[in-house]
Amino acid sequence: MPGTGVGGGGLPPGLRPRSLKDPAATTPAVRPSLTARLKQGAVSAATVVWATVRPTRNRTTGYVAVAAVCALIGTSVAVGVGVSGSLPHLADIGAWLSSSGKGEAAHANGLTGQVDGKAELPGMAGHPVSVSQDGKTVLVLDEKTGKIIRVDPSQLTAEQSSDYGVTGLQLVAGGSYAYVVNPAKGTVQRIDPAMTTPVGAPVKLGTRLGAATVDPKGTLWVPVPGNGTVVPFVNGARSAAVKVAAARHDLVLTLADGTPVVTDRTAAVTKVLSVAGTQQSFNLQGGIADSGPADILVPANTDGSTVPVLARDSGALALIDLRTGQAVNAKVPTTGHRLGAPQVLGKRVYIPDESTGALLVYDTAASAFDDSVPVTGHPGGLELFSRNGLLWVNDQESASAAVISPGGQVKHIGKYKTQVPTARKKNDKPVVDNLPSVPPATQASPPGPTTPHRRPGPAQGGRPTAPSAPQPSKTTHAPTRNCAIRWEADCPEPKAPGTPQAQSGSGSITVTFAAASGVTPKQYVLKGAPAGATVTPNAVGPDGPFTFEVRGGSCTQQYSFTVVAQYAGGSNRESALSAPVRPCVSPGAPQNLKVTTASGGHGGTLTWQAPAGSDASVTYTVSGPSGTITTPKTSHTYAGLANSKTYAVSVTATNAAGSGTTVGGSLDLTPPDQPMKIVHNDNDTTDLGIRSVPSTSSGHRNGAIPGKSSPTVTVQCKTKGSMERQPYNGSKSDVWAKITSSYGSGYVADIYVDSRFNPAVWDCT
């Protein structure tokens, strides 16, 4: 039942940490002192700090991590990291990793890869679990039973729990909010992250739900595929649904650097979300758009603004930069691989290969595959997630896990390590000495640039495998001449360059590739450029740089390329075909939107300027009182609208690559006030009535203007009413002026105002 405590009587003696005063916990005198060991541990941590978190292209992540490291080193010396039997101070740069077989969660230090604390998960052994960790809040869901427990990192205990008694639940938390989502029933239940108990009644969304996420502000985002919407919960309360797709489309969410992004896998479109609506959209290209929804894979979160999308059937990989709209497109081998959702960190893409228990590693800077990263060494699922600027890999079913830095350094984690702090006993105290919290005396120097060792990977037609054992060298007959200049029978077999990587740009495509291994070709040339396009350079020399730029082509078309290595003796070798890409990017927002009302109202004109860097292929979707229209022009006019209303209008730029951020405005048709004098009243001694409606036969008087007077009144607008005749000049009209005055407000027969002859006075409706 919700709120039931787990382990209220304390942990069994066998699970309690040994006190430092326990004779069984002491070590022989020859072992270095605790202080010495702590100093040594801090120095060891410092030696890997720079290599682990040195700033990459994601400089913010690097600098924040470095700042955290400085604090971590001092704390490690004062409190201790990974000392059995002591009260732990868990690393700020770390993550909790579950082990379903053991029924426990281990906390690993992201800088060292060492486990520095463990917590038992009561009753969850052998069950699949999911961990939601946000700052100091760590919640664990038993996906089989629906039980939720809270791990206390300071005590390494899991005593607070609630049992929701349903299988298949989702647990998400962030920004001091936590939720339990029941996809089958279509409900969302807010819970107290500290007590794990329900807060308020569950909210019914009415249909089966997709996987939800919570952004750093605490806003929950829940896909409702049956309606084609995503429903946000702001500050714990349900907000208006955001329409993102047609009904019954397959929707999945990604939290990209804290920004919610939805991928419509049915339509092959990725969109940036806000509570006000979608902000940008990116049309997925080539082999991704041709794949079925189940074969399009995206991660649940990414560390930066790049969202990777993989089609596991075709191997098409797209890396969408939400800031620039550019997309890098590459090919991933699929034969013999069972691929999972990709992750991006730094310049590399990591793809879990469930057929081998390893990660395929694609280096976007080199346009080639690095060596695979072995994790478990056997087939099975791998969990990948980014946290604290690091990529974490976990296998729930084994002791295997790993953490990867932005620079590509891999540290393997042994989750089953036993000599680590576990739940503290009642009177345990922290291990503290008198060492100052300062950096160690021996500082590690920042490493210089390194070139990773490469073998022929998937881009060269091979397959990422674990490093093979050294093989005996073979003696071959060396050719008498340079094979790059003159071909001979003994020259090595020419090889093809790597599969090209294609990156879309505004009016251009950048093609990069890995050089052919083995004998050096004379040059490389590009094939596949559209007619009329300009390719720069015409050829790439044997020493690179291995890049072509293609300018031209149509945004409505997709182009694939190959690179041909031309060898001496007329032998050529052609690469595999690149993923298809367009010579354009999703446009930005239209600029300088202006809304001008028409004379007399009843309509107006919208004008705007094209997004920066856009071309003639851009069209505009204009939404307003007449519905939605598409136009290639940068203006649109409305007519025939009723006055006294304000109409919302918006403009979105679109091309074949996607859509930009929508800009909005309003067409305000509120009639402007006009000062006018009462006329034709000088000879009339009778008061001039101000009516509640434009008629003398209905309504009532709101006031009266004295006879034989011509005061100035404010005319708001004019409208039709009963026919009235002026008794002195014989004029008649069914027009009434709506006025405000010191005598009252309402309608006055226009035979005493003549607003019908003033073009500045608008119709009321």
C-alpha cells in the first residue's frame, strides 16, 4: 500500500557496514594509513581528471565538470571515497546503476569508474527496475510489481516505499516533481518524491500513453499517440495538449539538453516542443523516412542539442543539430548486428549492439568508425543515458557497466564490487581527518591531442570487433617502385575509401570520408553531384583534407554520393553509397512580421521577411481567421472579417527539410474612437435619447442629450438599426452611432451624428 515503509527495523546485521572500531575491519600494520590511502586516492583521481572532463566542443559541460572536480578532490581527501565501513560521500559526478539480478543499485564515480556506494533494493531481486535520478532524489521502480522506493544517498538505504501494485508503470522525476504514468490505463499520478506517496488524484488522459519525460524545470511531457498530441504538466498541473501529429501516429520523446523533442516515427518528423506549441520541425531523410516506425530509434535523453536518429533496418543515421538545423547523415552496418537507440557525446555516436554486448562507435570528425567498446562480452540489452556530461552504459543482468567521457575515454565499472560502503549503522560517523581540502601536490598535466588507433570499421566494409591478438608478421616480396606512382604486380590490392558522411547546409552539402587504407591512391574524386552543381575541390589529394563541398541542387531532392580512389595504373576503387541528404536545412523563423489593418477594418495585411539564409524553395504557412493557407509570397491579406474582434495570426517558414519556429501576431479589428459633434439638434427642444439598442421600438434609454445643444461625443462605431427621420430637414437613415459621452453611453440615431459620412468611423461588426 502507498506509504508503507520498507526495512523499518533496520538492515540485517550481515548487511551493515563494519565500524572502523571493529577489530575485524582493521588491517595489518604494514598497510598504509587511512590518511595516506585517502591522499593517494585523491592523487589518483586527479591524474585522470583532465583527460576525463577536458572541454570539448561542448565547453559548458567541460567547464562545469572541472569545477565539480575541484570540489570533489577536496571532499575525497576529507571524507573518503570507496572506503569500506565508512559513511560515504558519493561523487557529485556520478550515477546510480541498477543490478536486477542482485536486487541492488550501485553508485559509480564518473571520473574514476569506481563504485563508491551501494544500496539494497528490498524485494526487487530478479525483477526489471528503472532508476530515476535527479540531483539528490533517487527513485527506483520495480517494473514487475509497481513498487517504488526512494534511495537515501547519505545513508545508502531504501526504506521509504509505496506499492502501486501494477506492472508496466513508468516512473519519471525532475525539478522537484515526480510522476507515475500508467500507459495502459492512460493515467498520470503525481507523487511525493520524498515519501513516494500519491499527491492528489490521478489525471486521466483518455487513451494509451507513450513514454513520458520530465524536463529540468519539472514540466512533465506525456505523448498521447491516439490523439496525436503531447500533454504537458506545468508545476504539477495539466496544461493544454500540444498537437504534434495526426491521430494514432507513433510518438517518442527525447530530452535534448533539457529541451523536449518529439519524433513522429510514422511521418518521420522530429519536432521541438514548448507549452505554446511546436517550435521547429525536421523532416528525416533517406533510409530513415523509408523505415517503419518500430525501426526508427531515438534516445530518451542527450547531453547536447544534437538528436541522433537511427533506422536499424537500413543503417541510416541522422544527427540533427537543433540550434543550426543542420543534419549529419551517415551509414551504420546492420548485417549481424541488433542495434539499439544511439547516443551522442562530444564528436562520437555510440550505438549499442545487443548481438555482442558492445558499443559501435562512430567518429563524426573522422567520418569513420572507431574500435568498438566491449561492455558485457555476450548478447543482451544495454541501457545508455547521459548524465553530468558523461555517457553511462549499464547491463541490469550482469556486473558490467561503463562510463565514457566526452573525449572518448572508457572506464569499465564492476557493479558487484563488495568492498564499498553500504547502508550505515545507527551510530556510524563520517571518516574525517585534518587534511586541508586542497588539490594534491602532484598535478596531472593535460594530455595533448591523440589519434585513436583505427582498424577497418563498418565504413570500410568491416565490422567493429574487439581487438584481436597480435599475429605473426608475414614476409612478402616488396615491389621495386612506389605503388602510388607506378603499379606493379606485387603492389598491394587497392582499397576503397570509407563510406562518405554527408552534412546538409544552406544551399550546400559537405561530404567527408575516411582515406583508403593500404597503398596510397593518386587522388579521390566525388561521384553523385547533381547536374549544374559545383564541387570543390575537383579532386582531393592523397594527404587530404578529405572533404568535398557540393553547391547547387534542389532542396526538394535528396542526393547520395560515393568517393572514388584513383590509383596508379588506372585502377579505381569506389566507396559505398552515402546516406541521402538535401542541400538545405530547416528554415528559421520569418523575420519582422507586421500586421496592418485595412481602412475601415474588416481585414488587414500580414507582411514579413524571409528567414536568414533561406532560398526560393521556402514556402510559408499562414494561420489565421480564415484557416491555414500556404504561399510562396511574404505577405497575405485578409478581407470580409467582422470588426470588434481580435484575430490571432501566425506564419511558419517551411521547406523540404522541415519547418522553422512559428512567429505570431494579432489582427486587431477593434474600431478606433472618433470625436464628433451632435448635429441637427439646434432647433429641437426635445432631449435626444441615448438608447441601449439601435432602435426606438425596443430597449430602453441609457441617457439623453439636451435639446438645442451640440456637445462633442466619442463615436466608437456605427451599425444598422431602426429607420429614423429628422423632423426639421426630412433626412432619414437606419444607421445608428454607438457613442460614449458625459450624458451616457449607447446608441444615437445617426441623423443627429452623421457618422455614416465619416470614413474614419468603422462598422461595429
